[in-house]
Amino acid sequence: MRRWVIAAAVMILVPWAVSLVWMRSVGIQAEAAGNSAAGGQADGGGNDKVLDEAERGAGDGSTGEETRSGTEGEREGEEDAELNGEGMALEAGNLTGNGEKHQEGSIQRRILVERKGIRTYIDLEDYLPGVMVCQMDGDYEMEALKCQAVIARTYVYRLMDGREEIYEEELDMDYLGEGEGSLSGDRMKLLTRLERCQEAAEATKGIVMKYEDRYLLPLFHGMSAGRTRNGDLDFPYLQSAESVADTKRDHYMQVLEWSRGTFAAAISQIPGSPGVTAEQLPGQIQTVKKDDAGYMVEMKIGTGTYSGDEIQAALGLNSPSFSIEGEGDVIRVRVRGKGHGYGLSQAGADSMAKEGWGYEEILNHYYKNISLISE
């Protein structure tokens, strides 16, 4: 299981980084005048704690109401702004909060961010919606979005490890996997998705998941292969759970084809590979081991033996749940689901929400023997 953490890291770093674009102007233009004193804080170093715990072996902004001032021509200009431009970032940021403090008696957790050389604090609860919109499809059912809010919050609390503030650089979000979030599409539709993520975050404000007395590592993925995977002893709450509805979702099955030579070249690029030739295929392709959820653990190709994660990365597959077959000069790969298969299946959570499950029930289905606590 240990190899998936780094593989998952590569896929989540991009959406996490892009989510920060939503905040490019907010707080920094909207708060700079009033909060300039928050600048001048020392930069924080990166936090490798999560990768260290997983032994590295394997895979946004402040809010308020939308600004309506300006001439009609200025508004039209904003409509034409690039997705990662100032207009979009400001409008999206203005939808996600106004930096209000938590209710009296609770801890106000906050994040130190820097934009254009200006540093300021943003309340964690205001920060979450911009992250969520990149992690999960904002059109999913509200109870599924609430699950994602709890997941994102739990991970940040885990990183904070008792602190009340954290540097943005520490939020590398390297624990996750391929989620269903997207920044593509109509501008106003994206803003609507952001509003829904804000609603989900507000509805679950302060709620986190714990296993015994620890914040758990809340892995998630886009869509399982019909059942989620068992974690190892370090992650006792990651136990296999049924997610049959995933098999009925669009894009559940991916079928890809390569010529023998192209396939052999791709596998030969895996670090430590003894090399594969077209002549060895498809005769020398053999499944060595799959886990109980149907994910490839080990496969022999030519004279080399590879993990499912290594093959997934080499071929650019959606998931390590796959099978390989050959016909003539064609090597065909059938892939099921999307992501590493551990923890919550976002597609499964959406299907369960459609059936009337609440977010607490969904989370307890995918993470075993946990407690949902309001802090």
C-alpha cells in the first residue's frame, strides 16, 4: 500500500495549487489596506510530516458578497478575464467569506498566505471552499460535498497538530488522489459550484474525523472499481467498503490500446525495469497478484515484475484496477474506476447522497470505527 502516496501526491498537487489562484486578488487587494500589519511574517518551511508517516514508499480566499460596483463596460471586461486572472480570483474570493472569527469559545484556526509580496491571514473555514471546488465536482449532491468539506478540514487539522495557524506552504495536500474537481467550464457555473462548496463547508463548520484520539489521514478518490481497498496496519480505518454504484457511473470503464512496440517502450521506462521488447508481448504478460477489491498489486511483463501503481503511472491510466490483453500487434488495457481506491469514493458518496444518506453516514461507511467531532 505504501507506494500509492507519492503517486497520489502528483495528481493532487496541481488542483491544490490551482485552487490558490482563486485567491490571487482577494485578501491581498481587499484586505491589504486594512490588514497590512499582518504582513512581514516569516516564511514557513514545507511540511513532510504526512509523507514521513506514510514512509514515502509508494502515491481560498476571504469572502463577503460579490462586488457589483463599476461600469457596465468594466463588468463586461471582467467577464472576459482569464480563469486564472484577477477578475475571476477576486470574484471567487469574495464568495468564500469575510474572515469573521469563530464563535466565542472556539479556536480560530487560520492560514498565512502571501500574494504579490503581501502576507495576510485567512480563516481556515473561509479557505476551504476554494480547495473543495478543485477536489470534487461542485455539481455533486450536497451531502457528498459536506463529506469533502470534512475531509479537507480533517487533513488541515492533522497538519496543524495542535497549532492555531499554519503557513500555506505546508498545505501540500500530498495525501489524496485523483478527485473529480474541475476548473473547466462556464465562468458563472464555476462560481455557482464555489457557492455550493461554501454552503457545504458552513454546514459542517468545525467538524473533523478522528480515529481514537488522532485526526485520521482521510484519503479519497474519484471512483472505485466497485469496492474500496484495505489500508495497512498504519491506517486501520481504511477498510474495504462496497461502492457498487460506482460501476454504473459514466466513464467507469476506460479501454486503451497501444501497439506492442509502444507498450514495451512505456514499460521499459519504469525505474529498475530490465527492459521489455515487442517480441515478448503479449505472451509474457502475467498477473501475479490482485487485492480483494480488484486492484493490481503485482504484474510480470517480460522478465520484470512491477507494481500496479508503477504500471498505472507508466501508461497514464485512471486507476491501478486494470487488466491487460493482447491481440495481434495490439495491447489492450481495460481500466476500472478513477484513483488509488483508498478511503472515500466521491462518485460513491454522490450516489449514496442521491439515495438519502447523510454525510455522517457516508463517512462512516468509507472510514471505519471513526468519530465525527466538532472542534
